[in-house]
Amino acid sequence: MIKITLPDGSIKEFEKGSTPMDVAKSISEGLARNVISAKFNDTIVETSTPLNTDGNLVLYTWNDEEGKKAFWHSTSHVMAQAIQDLYPGAKLTIGPAIERGFYYDVDFGDHKISENDFKKIENRMLEIARGKHDFQMREVSKQDALDFYKKENNQFKVELIENLEDGDITFCDHDTFTDLCRGGHIPNTGVIKAVKLMSVAGAYWRGDENNPQLTRVYGISFPKQKELKEYLELLEEAKKRDHRKLGKELELFTFSQKVGQGLPLWLPKGAALRERLENFLKKAQKKAGYEMVVSPHIGSKELYVTSGHYAKYGEDSFQPITTPNEGEEFMLKPMNCPHHCEMYNASSWSYRDLPKRFAEFGTVYRYEQSGELHGLTRVRGFTQDDAHIFCTPEQLDDEFKKVIDLTLYVFSSLGFEDFTAQVSLRDPENKEKYIGSDDVWDKAENAIMNAAKEKGLNYVVETGEAAFYGPKLDFMVKDALGRSWQLGTIQVDYNLPERFDLTYKGSDNESHRPVMIHRAPFGSMERFVAILLEHTGGNFPLWLMPEQAIILSLSEKYEKYSQKVLTLLENHEIRALVDNRNETIGKKIREAEVNKYPYMLIVGEQEANDGTVSVRKHSEGDLGSMKIEEFADLINTEINSTLKPFKTEV
């Protein structure tokens, strides 16, 4: 007998050789019907894998991320079989699951495929799926594996196998199809009920432009047709909310090939939006004891060598700028923290002076590959709402929790209510990726874990996701479409104070090393605005809107009264503008709706005589006639419901 420990801590005994499916059946028939993948002693296994030792078992269904991963990886096998059936001679390479769906890289040889071919591939995939073919793993010797793919003349699989150890090679079989695979599949093809191929693109073998170019086919699949329908509807909504589309329509930002790829140009409305976001955070930061600083856009290469950033990220940065002085090199600033370390070093500090909190909206530059650039979410020049706190080790816990409070305030003020905190730790198996001793890493990781627990955050732990100089707490926010984004980040750093020889004089009159906290609630202004645009669909919180109201006059006769209304609104600090065009009121209202003005104030003879406005709200319709003071109260009440003042703990 073997002992199987389940996630709830319960232990069950089974005969040696029992499978995860046997365990599922022992729990309930319902679970057995839904389980599609499993993990045994931290290794992904099939539901049919014999278990021969004691161990920990986790069973996955479609509702689990690991379950979806197995489902999509299995579907990539089915797609590969369909491609081989329809395009004889096509050579398969790799076909992993990705965040949403899967892809397979294929050398189609003389065949050319496009979206016009998707339907016939999908139909063949569903035909295979209906066969309910079991996915079966088997071990293969290295020589047999090489012989198999040499016979198929598939140099890509041969190359993969040559880099594997004999004894670690497995094939996966289903129906008449065989593929080199490490495992992680659903029980059989019949679980797949709906498939959709999404796109086709070029991809170099192993990501190297010196290698052959392959065709990458992307797809997604579901256990129910209804779920595919809902997903496609969500994609259509996402297209409507695409920040690049909305940014153009709302005249917030633009890009220019003459200026350069990945370098956004903020138009007047977008610049005003950014300014309001900056002022909002500056106001809260001032209450929280931050001091604003400004650093230059370039720095000596030696600055980033000292910080360790050059060794880690030098290849991904813009190349150094040389000067007329021989050997003198500068770099476009890729991050702000080394500059802030030197600001701290400009003075001598006592423990009584700490913490010091330096904040800056600092623009930084990183050379992203052109293929990875994407609107505002992936750019080459971006502004971080950066701050660095220098504190004593005793102050670390309190300071970290205060930063959490500030980050949560930002999220609540902007309508991000659904989020998970991610504690990112270093990979203990790959310590050469990081700088600093085990001792300081242990201290930093414990500080973050304790703060997250004390603040009652819903958090997960991700090993291997830490920054090279320290662990971090990232906030993963879900938007209105259920997509997850990484926004705010807080990082604990014992290493940069060491590298820059930062000190303070303690109560014992001796020199001590401060601890450094890096934090950015927005992350970057560009990425934050992009995510906020897609989350709200351009309907920002009222306090943030470029214009909070538009005055629509029934005709040119009421232009004078429209201007009077505008002045009264401005006196109440309400942002508005007048539409006095010689157009029908119906057309003006339709265009105001498209442009997402929160309120439309219609003025004509009756309103001019009564000193009122007829109020319409975006997407809701008529609210009736109001005096200007009443409307101002309505605006202020709505703003105050979302934008509450930031309060620091006494």
C-alpha cells in the first residue's frame, strides 16, 4: 500500500500502482468526471500515471490554471496531428500551452497557410477529438527517438533530442499520432469540445533570427462550446476597449515613425490626464512624508556598473553615449534608483533623520525589441512614479506597510477592486541570477511575507520572480474583462545600500547600513494609463476625465448663455466646454456619447429664461432640469464617492 496526501492534509491509502484517477474516484464520481490533470510530488503527471510511492497529490480540473495548461497543451497535439494529416511533409517543432490557449511552430515546407485554412484544420481537430483517443506516455531510448525523427527528416526534433539525456526522453501517443513530449495531458481527446484557431505568424526556430523561420499557429480550446462563444464575445469587447484605439479616438496620445518606435507623444488631453494622475499621487505622497526630487535623463555608465544594473541589463539598454573626452561614456537612464542612492549620499544622516523618502516622476529609457513594442504597454521611453525609502532595519516593517496602504489607496480611487498580491522570491536553485548574501535575502523575504500577512492581503508566492537585487510584492489587478495585469510594485533591497556604501549614524554613534524600499504604485504612467483605458473603456472616474461636461446649445442664439454656464462651471472647478456648432441637437448628443463626455448640459430658450441646464448622463440618459449649483453638487458628490482624501495612520 502507498499513502497519498491530499491538499487538505488528509491521507488516504491505496494499492501500489493506483492512478490519480483512482484517487479521484475514491473521493467522488463528480470529481472523477471533471479531473483532467494532476501533480504528484511537484511533478505534473497524467491522470493514468501509476503511483508507486508515498507522496502529495493535487488533482486539477478545467477551473484550475494547471488544468487549463494541460487542456491547451493536449489540444496543441491534436492540432499538430490535424496539420500533419492535411499538409503531408510538414515538420513539427514545439507546441506549448500559453496564458490563453496554445501554439505550435511548424515548418510547412512548400505549403503556405493563412486564416483561410483555419476552418478545415478546426474541422479535422474536432473529428480527431470525437474519437476519444487516450493520451499515453511512454519512455523511449535516445537512439530510438533519434531514429524516429531522422526517418521523418525532422531536424528540429533531432536537435531537441540531441540535447536530452538518455533515460529522460518520453513520447506521447494518441490515435495514430506520436510526439516528443515531457507530459501533462488530459485523459483523452474527447474532453475537447470546441476549438478556434486565432492567428498565424512567423517565428524563428528557438527565437534566433539566424535560424530557419517557421509558421506559428495560435489556437484556443474549451470543454464546452458555450465557453468558446463567451470567450470570442470577450475578445470583441476587448477590441472595442483597446487602448490604442481609444487613445486615438479620445485624442490622448499618438506615435510617429519620425520620432521613433516606442516613444509616445502625449497630446493636450493626454498630458492633462497625466498631470491629474501625478497631482493626485503627489498630494497623497506629501501627506505620507515623501520629498520630490529630480534626476537627469542620462547618467555615467559607471553609475549603473556600481548598481549592478549594467551587468544584468546592459544588453537591453540603449548603447552608451560617448563624449569628446576619451573613455567617457553616459547612458540614457534605464532606472532611477542609482540616482536616488547618490542623492542620499550627498548628506550625512543620523538615525533620527530616517526614514528619508525620495519620490520622482522620472522618465527612463530601455531598448525593447521592435517586435515586442505594443501601444503604451510596451514602450522604449516611460515615466515611473518612482520612490525610494531609506530607513533603519527597525523601521522596515512599518514603512513597508505604509507603502501597501498608499498603493491600495491608488487602486480604490481608480476603481481597481479585484487584485491579488504576489510575493516574488528568488529561485533558491539559481542563486547566480541575484546579488547579495543569503542572510540579507532571508531578511528581505521575511519582511515582505510578514507585511503581507499583517495587512491581510490575498497573496500568492512565486519563486524565481524576484528582482536581481531583492524580493518584491507585486499587485496583480484584474480589469473589467477579467484579464490580469501587474501594476503596483514594492521591493525590499539590502544590496544597493551596500554597493553605494550608504550609511547613517546610529544611536550607538556607529555607522550602519540603511535598508532601501523601491516602490511605484502606478508602475509606469504609460502602462497604467493603457490599462486604465481598457479597464474603464475610456469612461474614467469623473475626477480624472479631461472634460467632465459638455454644454450643447440648441442653436447659435444661446451662445451667450452657454458661455455664462461655462464660466459658472469653471467657478465651481468643473471642467467643461461648449459645442455651439450649427448641428442638430440629436447629432451633438450622439457625438458626445461617442466621445464619452460624462455629462451633457443642453441649453435652449427655456433654460436661458430659468437659469438652468437640462442634464443628460453618459449611457444613462435624461436626469432632468437643474440649477447650476445643483449640478455642481451632483458632480462633487460623485467625485467624493470615489476620490477620498488619503489618510495616514497617527
